[in-house]
Amino acid sequence: MKFFRFCKECAAELKKVTWPTGSEVLSSVKVVFLSTVVVAVILGVLDFAFTKGMEIVF
């Protein structure tokens, strides 16, 4: 019985949610994608630099 009450309360709470618009979602996706690419490039450059540095030292 607790499970069904839980499901009913979840459905009631979901009706209260203010869902984002399509443009808000697209904007958020752009930010996440861009930040992921920037971090990947930074990590790639650091990896390359450390690899070359280790080749010079050893």
C-alpha cells in the first residue's frame, strides 16, 4: 500500500513542476556541449604537453 501512495504523491508533485520550454532546453544543451568541448581541448593540450615534456626528460 505504501508503494501506491508513493506513486500517487509522485504524480501529484510532477503536476506542480514548471517544465522548461524548448528554447530553454536548447540553450542549456548548447552551454553543456560548449563547456564539454572546451574542457576536452584543454585536457588534450595538457596531455600533449606533458607527454612531450616526459619525452624530453626521459
